[in-house]
Amino acid sequence: MTDLRLDVGLYRYDNTRPLFDGRVRFEGVEATLHTADVVSDLFERMVRGREFAVAELGLTFYLRTLDLPDPPFVALPVFPNRQFRHSAIYVNARSGIRAPRDLIGKTIGEFATYGHDAGVVAKGVLSDEYGVRPEQSRWVIGGFDWPMEWFDFVPRLHPAEVEARQAPAGKALGPMLESGEIDALITADPPRGIREDSPEVAQLFPDYVQVEREYYRRTGIRPIMHTVVVRRELLAEQPGLAERLYRGFVEAKEVAMADYRRGRVVNHMGDAGMVPWFSALYDENRRLFGEDWWPYGIERNRLSLEAFLRWHFEQGLSKRPMKAEDLFVPELLGT
């Protein structure tokens, strides 16, 4: 039987690289792998143009498609990108913001859309942990290092009680933060001022590593940023494809973890790029997360999924409360 030919859009992470380099293949599939310099470009190509059969998609972007009259995608319980987001909140050093509640009444920038994945998580944490709600601030949407329009390939959503506007033409949020035009910024990627150690910008949580580790120990939530979706009509035409794709993604991330374990034998002096103290960080993470840093499947991720779904609804980005089971291919609900 001829293998099924599929275009697959993914970012190159450690846990997807084995699919790109050929060490792992999807059973019965001849996959052509596509990537992009900016992962949101893959999202747009999938949502706007249905360019891929299978693609990585930001969790909020996928959830917004579920409210369409004819949802085009269904997800696999695969989560290639997950990050804690206390570290995604930046402040102007002269804004007077020293603690989370100082954000109340301030003007906050947000990358790309109101409620990008990092923003959903950061706002959820601010609300749950510190009582800071989105409607207590003003929001400006744009690019973090360069001017950018509010994403238009998914519905532009925000509750009526939340004030949100596009950044002025020709302006980016990072420079606006440095100049004091905005007081704070939530973005998945650090702005140039942080990368270049500008004295005008700082992180709301300067000790974010310890704060995030303690958050995980206390809550068990390890925030999910992205999932993998498949075009719905393809799964209807190809029985068993969802399980084969899922097994391939699982195998790829297991190969990545095996690479880490082998690297520990030589103090990670190979593919880790000679990063100082990388092995110490690996050991610390292994003690915190166990042997599998990227668990796939529903049950091992239920707590994190339900937190994101609750935040998404509370922030006015979903029309209805959703359960984890609403997101995924029926054949994989037992994972």
C-alpha cells in the first residue's frame, strides 16, 4: 500500500526535531515537514489557508476555531510547546510597578492579539494568584520589537468591559515600554530592551525561575501553549490516522528525552551547545518533572488543560465553558 502523503507544519523543537531529521516517521505516512522562522506564521498558514494536513497551532487559536459554525480542525493530545509565563510580564522601570497589584489601572501591551497563548496564561495567573483582573487595566495590541497589526486570521475577541486597542501606526510595544508610553508588556518573546539589558525595563518577577518552580510544586499546573491539529475531513477519510500520528509524536519526544539522557553521560558537551551548567539544570528539572518533561495525552495533562480552558472562558475568549474531552480526537480520549 502506498503511504499517505501529508504536509505537516511544525516548529523545530527538541521534541519535534526527530521528525525533521528522519529518525522518527509516522506509520503509513509520507510526511513533508514545513517550518517557519516565527511559529505564528504556521498558525496563520493553517487557519487562513488550510495549507497543511497536520499542524502545530496555538491553543487559543485552536479554541477560537471551535466556536465557528463548522470547526475545521480537531486536536491530538500533543503539546510541543509549554512554558510558564510569570516570566512573560515586563514593566517600565519608572512606572512604579513593583508587585502584581500595581498593574491595576495601568496600560499594558500584549503581543499580536488580545489573549495570545502566553497572555491567557499570564492573565490567568495574575487573576488566580494576585486578584488582578484584565478589566482593571487598559490594553494595547501590537508587535513586540517591530510594528505589527492585530492578528486577523482568527476573531478579534475581548469582553466589552476590557479596553483594548491597536498600537499606533509605526510603533512597536517594546520601544513603547522603554519610553514609558505603556507601563507593562505581556509577550511570549522577550523584547529587545530585556535582551540588551536596558535600565528602562525589568521583569515583574525578577526571580521568575524560582517563582515558576514554586508555582508548579504548589499547583501542579505546567501551562500548555500549543497543540497539534488535523483537518477534520482528513480524519473522516482515514480511519486510524489519528492514532498513528499520535504515536509518531510520542516517539519523537521520547527520542528527544533519550538524547538528553545520553548527553548527561558526557556532561552535555554535544548537542546542548556547550552551555555552562546545562547538566546541573537538566538534573534539577528531572527532579522536578520526572523523566518525561513533555507528557502527551489527556489524563497526564488534565489539570493544565482545565486551567487554560477556565482562563480562556473567564477572559471572554470562549463562548462556553469547555472540558478537555471537547478538544481532542474521540479515538484518543483514553490517553
